[in-house]
Amino acid sequence: MNLLVVGSIALDTVKTPFGKAEDVLGGSATFFSISASYFANVYLVGVIGEDFPDEGLEIFKRHSIDIRGIEKRKGKTFRWKGEYGYDLNWAKTIDTQLNVFKDFNPKIPEEYKNCEYVFLANIDPSLQLKVLEQIKKPKLVACDTMNFWIEGKLKELKKVLRKIDILLINDSEARELAKEHNITKAAKKILSWGPRNLVIKRGEYGALMYSDYETFAAPAYPLDSIYDPTGAGDTFAGGFMGYLANVNNFTESTLRQAIIFGSVMASFNVEEFSLNRLRNLRHAEIRDRFQEIKRLSHFDDLDQEFFNHIF
Amino acid sequence: MNLLVVGSIALDTVKTPFGKAEDVLGGSATFFSISASYFANVYLVGVIGEDFPDEGLEIFKRHSIDIRGIEKRKGKTFRWKGEYGYDLNWAKTIDTQLNVFKDFNPKIPEEYKNCEYVFLANIDPSLQLKVLEQIKKPKLVACDTMNFWIEGKLKELKKVLRKIDILLINDSEARELAKEHNITKAAKKILSWGPRNLVIKRGEYGALMYSDYETFAAPAYPLDSIYDPTGAGDTFAGGFMGYLANVNNFTESTLRQAIIFGSVMASFNVEEFSLNRLRNLRHAEIRDRFQEIKRLSHFDDLDQEFFNHIF
């Protein structure tokens, strides 16, 4: 199936305790689409400036991503500058230059409008609504958001929540959105506002998925070298939505596997700066890491003998 | 099999956003032994003051815990006073009065010396060593520790690590002990100092178990009402060691199930203040929650069809 993503394309400057990368490819739609491209046909909508390097577009093309939806405008590309300490769960934003992204007004190309799967990356909820108006009949719509919109555009964000199927957010954002510290209570409240599923990303602690009837807890793949966590959340979303679009159903079983693929892709992403690891993956590596997470989280059911003995 | 625990018995005063409890039963050996008593014969060594309430001893007896190892001394019982904010992962200690616990010098009763399973709760590593000298031929020894001993008695603690099989600690303590922020690297370092298994407790994020060959990631049971996290770590250890002593083997499969029982028992413990929930559990509730965690963390293997299709 075809998978549409609308979000940011950026040039990032990132410093971590393990090194520095300057003006490298970044942005939510970028990480999402490269990650999803291992599973599905991706259609990308975003905006770049005149300074965007040809090499960036080449990477999309090499991953068979449809970039007819990338608009090139006068001015500079969106730039983000951030820094991480040893606690790689938290980024400190040093500088944000919106540039051409400031007036981003996503226009969905005619050829994209029949996409069955849609991911609205973290952009202004008013724009997310505008995107949805342009799509014909999506089978599944998921979106991301952040504290900035929760604080500044809550009304519009709640309108978005009524129209989508799955919300993917960080745990601190889930708490802030629901105004509730307990994550399970927060999840129930958010589900009551519309989405059928809520995916809570918890960085090195894995992810939770809630529906009205089920809860799924997925571990993160434990890595002994994490170089750059930038884009991990969008990469997660890319693996998640890419797998759903590939399998083209959303039973509980498929959704759970999709969470694991999200975890797998995010774990690769953080192993190197920018997209350096993600752009050179082999399918066998993805499959192997899925199975490693299976082994990692497996435990045997209780023996009937033990039951009878003690219980 | 018989399970020996040596640790603190305390009277706690605890404040959380959900209420307050004054001079209630607490201490590492207390939480551990009540939790473990659902699985194994527990032999308790600890010290209490003259003010220790009879009701406290009654609870141990009702759980068939052998308390011949509890020494009653002149003076007051160990008291801890703490407070939690909405982030229930962190306790703020308001006051600690060691009282009779200050000169605790554990003497293992003759009848206890053949215990096959031993848990050294969080006490001075010098005392942990003294306990080990008194035990005849344990099959499995596990211990806990804390930042206070990591900072003040590292040499003795490392001696303990050479003599035990399993270390159970919090993730922040693991990082501090190994002087390494990455938890996987920290784990490898600690394993190189002696223990065969390292269990890292991560509160609401579950637990990790490392050995030289395997890693296991277990989720915490998601609760929508957590009233008092005091004793969760010791309750976890009680379920873990209790199950191992019951089944009397420590294959990887059994160890993983034991981690889940630790998680189960800890999840009950935090639902009410002090031991209020833990002391009134039915075995069927324990079994059911084990199976709920099984469902919570299960995902299906990949379909061969999917493999062939995409990979």
C-alpha cells in the first residue's frame, strides 16, 4: 500500500558526548520516510530551501521515495541545532531557524491523494487538518505532535485527534496533553478524545500501545553505543506505519509487530549520526533485530505442575 | 527450598500525593519476606526495638515466616520518613533514625545455616560478608545495595560481588557503580566483577536481566493507581527469589519467569500503603497477573510469507 507523510525536512547540527555533525540531513518527514521506505511505497510532502543539497534528494530517490511533493522555495532550509548530554533521552535545543518551513502550507499532489496510509508528522495541527481535507479516503491515519502545540494549539490538536486513528507521542507529552501524571490514566483520557490507538514512545525504555481493550508493552533494543538519538521518534513511526502499510491490516497482532519494527528501526537510527546508519540497512538486518527483540522479551508460560503445586 | 533473608525491619512514615501513613511496617527484609512467603519457606534475620508492635510480628507469623532470627534489642526500631511527588520513581528522604539498626550485627541461628537460597538485602557490605561466612553451602546467593555503600564502601562491596550469584539494583545505582552512563555497558562491567546475573530494576519501566550470554527485558505491569512505591524493589526481589527457591533451579527460563514474578509482586505492593495489599494476596491473583504480563508483552513471530515477500 501507499504511505503518505507530511512533515519537516531540515538540516541539523547536532552535538552529543560522542561527536558532532553539522548541517546534516534531518527533519521528521526525512527520518520517517527513509525508515518507512524499507517496508512501503512512500510519498513525501515537505518544503526545502534553495540551499538544500542535491545529495539529500538523492538519498530519497535511492530509497524509491516519491518526492514530487517536495516544494522548493526561495530562502533557506529549516535548520535545527541541538545538543545532548550523557542522558541521551533529552535534547537541548540551541537554535531553531524555521526559514522556508515558517510558511509551510502543504499541498498534496493529485497523484498522492489516493494514499491509503497517512502519517502527519509533528507540524502545526491546523496544517494537519488541512492535509486531511485534501486526502480522499485513507484507511489509516496516524499523527505525532509535541509540547509546543499542546500548549499553544490545544483546540486544533483535539480536532485532529477526532479525525485520526493512531496518535504517537512521547510519554512526557502524553502526560502534558492529558494533564495527568499516571501514564495509564493519561492514555485512557487521550483515547476518549478520538484515537483508536495511542502509542507512547519512551526512548530507551521502549514503547507502550494502548487501545480501549488492550495494552502492549514493548522493550527498546538495548544498545551499548548510542551516538545520536535525533529522529528516533520519527524513525520509530516510519517502521511502525511502513509495516502496517505493507501488511495492510491493523489487527492487534499486526499492530504489535509494527511497534516492534518501530523499535527496530529506531535502534538502528541512534547508532550513528543523522541518517548514516538508516540509509544503508539491509533487510536481513531488520529481520534479525526483530527476532532479537523477540528473544529479548520472551518468557515461558507457567508450568501446569507449578500451578498445581503451589496455587 | 528454604530462603534466608537478612535486612532491615522498620517503621515507615510515608507521604505521597495520595495520602499519608505513619509508623507503618516497612524495611527491606519485611517487604522481601512477605513477598517471598507466597512462594517459599522464609527465614528472616533482622533487628527490632522494644517499641515494635506485636501486630508486626503477627503478620510475619501469619505468612509462616520463621522469625527466630529477629533479635529484639533495647531502644527504638529503625525509622524512615520519606515523601514522594507525582513522579513516584523518586523518594525524598525526610528523616532516618537508625536506632537499634545502627549496631545491627546479624547472627544467623543454627537452624537457618542450611538455607539453600540467600538474599542479602541492602545493608552494609561488611555485614553482608559476615552473613555469608555463617552460611554453610548455599545454592544461590543474591544481594541488593545502594548508592550510600557504592560511595562509602566500594572495596567491601566488590568483595561481596565476587561471592554472590545475582546482584539486584536500580538503574541509577548500576550506572553509579560502573561509572558508566550506558546501561548495557554498565551491566557488562558489573558482570565482570563476579555476579553471574545482574537484575536492573527500573520502576515503572520494568526490569532488565543481564548475563554474559543473554539479556531479558521485562515490562512493569501498568497500573492506573499507584499509592505508595515504598518497598517495591524489595518486594520485587522477594517474588524473584521466592520463585527460584520454589522451583529450585536457575535455568535462563526459570530466571526469566522469576523476574516476572518479581514484577507481579511489586505491582501489587505499590497499589496500597505499606504492606496493606501484599499481606492479603491470594495465589490466584498472583497467577492471573503473571498471565496478564504475558499477554501484555506478547507479540507474534513474523510470518514466513512476509519474509519471502519483502526480505
